[in-house]
Amino acid sequence: MTNRTLLRDAGQCNVPGIGLTSVAMANLTRRSAWALLVCCIVAGPAVGENKTFASAQPAQTEVQQAAASLSFVRAFSSADDVRRFHPFLNRAIEFMAGHRDDLAPANVLQSPSAVTTDSNHHVFVADLGANAIHVFDFSHSKYALLEMGRDRLGSPVSLAVDAHNNLYVVDKAAGTVLIYDSAGTFRGHFWTPREESYRDSPVGIAIDKATGLVYVCDRQRHIIVVMDDRGRVVSQIGKLGGGHQSGEFSFPSQVVVEGGELFVLDVGNTRIQIFNPAGHFRLAIPLIFADNHTGLAVDDQDNIYVSNFDLNQIEVYRHDGEQLYTFDLSTVKAEKFVHPSSLWVGAGYCLYVVDSQSKRVGLFQISGQNAQQCR
């Protein structure tokens, strides 16, 4: 083998930090050429020449990829989860909740049904079993209980917060929406069933904080009712009686506003429909399965999260409908999640998962280029 051959082969060695100019190569001795050849053998083949070995690496499964995309942060189910930072919390809870004859403590989740957050990092959890809203503040180690009483609230099933941190609570049994201000004071009903004959079965609610418009799923009438911030009907999406065409619904149950678009869980048609702010249809994403327990959430990258109650999984889709991965909640061994239902993405990168059967809420960090630390 000649020096010219050695120099040609050595010039293909891609060793970081080493560059061979034509002058240097011309002055290279036989001894140094052999040394460089040994360097190439140790360093391995050049970039782009390792395709032969790629097939030897086992491909990652979708669930394995999911483990890197959703990271478990914590689960919470009662005031005990924030009490260790707040020694006088017990007394505050007794004062706010009042005396209860129920066997279950007032500060423990009994049958959580929905979750949302506000700009002050408060986490609101609707509780069907307690007829109440639990308020967790992990940033300041505080807890509070909004106990509405049987004369006001019977079945809290969905929550939303507006740009002023007012809390909207959907009461399915009463067919109404109640409003509480940022201090937790009851401000009245956003609507009553008597005002409009078709608004009698609200289940899901979302608020566009940029426009103030409120979107409510009227499940039995198969429509989305659109209202302004005073509760006046602006329009409706879908047709009374339902349907299977684009822009029509069959038992819509969840609605989300994100990135200037409206996402609707169309349970009866087993799909998600996406609309522009004016309610014009844009896209439909078929789902593997959907029922009344299925939850829907969207992050700030327009990735869509759908809970599978029976399989104990979270399915994640891109905005165009391509399924990205499936996250199996049973992999979080210590927390024993069993049946995920309602979902919420707070701050664009923190996924909250309600599990009514295990009586807890899980918090997961969404990874990605813009991911930040969930509180």
C-alpha cells in the first residue's frame, strides 16, 4: 500500500477536532500516516457510513417513546398533599367547609370529575361525590374548598376559567352554569334552562380568553352553544337532532379552545372535530374509541390528548390526526391509576389527568423544545 493510498483513506477519517489540509497531507511521513490509520480504526467509520449497523439496534415501541414524552410529576387526592408546608391548614379547612356529618372528610376527593387551572397556579377539581370544588395551590402550599350546598350545585361535571380568573362550573343535574370570582365568591348563574329551551343538557365548557366567547356542549341537543361573556347566545355549531356529516355532532361531550381553534369531542361519531373561531369546520380526526368517560385536552403545540378509560391509557395525536404515541398509565406503578377520564393542559405543557375510580388527579410534564417545569 502506498503513501498516497494511506493518505486517501486517512483523509476519510472523521475525527472531531482534526482537519487535514492538502499541504499537511503532502508533508505527512509514512510513520505518521500509519498512526493516523490506527486512529481511524479506533474512531470507527465516518459519519454517514454506519447504516450497516443501524439495523442491529432494536426499534423503540410507541409506549417506550411515550415514556420520554410524558413524565410523571405527582398525584394528589386531598389537602394532605399540600399540608406538610402549611401547619395551620386543618383549621382553615374546617372554617371554610363548615361542619359535615358525612363519613368522608371534606378535604378528600370522593369522585373527581373535572380539572382546570387559572393564571395564579390554582388547580380546581370538581367533585361529584362531595358536591364541591377543591382548590389546590402547590406554589404557596395552600388548599381551599368551595362547597356550594345542595341548593346551588348538585353535579359539577366540567370547569373553565376566563381571562379574569372567574371560575365557570357546569352543573349537569340542574342544567346550568354557575360563576365564582377569583376569591371564590358565588356570582350567580351564567344561564338557566328556562332562558332557552334547547340549553338543557350542558356537559362540557371552554372559554376563549382572547374573545371572551364561551362554548358549551349541549349533549342531548347535539350542538355547541356559543355565548358572549354576558351569557347571551351568539350562535350555535351543529344542528339540532345531530348528524354524521362534517360540522355535525352526535352527543358532543368535551370542548377545548387552543391556538385560535375549537376542538370538539364528538362521542357518537367517535371523532374529534376542529373548527375555526367562527365555527367553520376544518378537520375531523377519527378515534379508536370514545364514550362518556373520554377526556380531551390540547397543548400549546397543538398536540391532542385523548383518555381511554377502559385501557388506562392516554392517546396522543398531532394536529393533522397522525397518532404520535400511547402512554400507558399503569407504568406509573406507585400511583395505581386505573381509569383516566377528564383531562386538562395547564400553562401549555402540564397535563392533568382525572382518575375518578382511584379518587385522584395525576400531573404529567409534557416534554418538548418549549417544555418547562410543572409546578
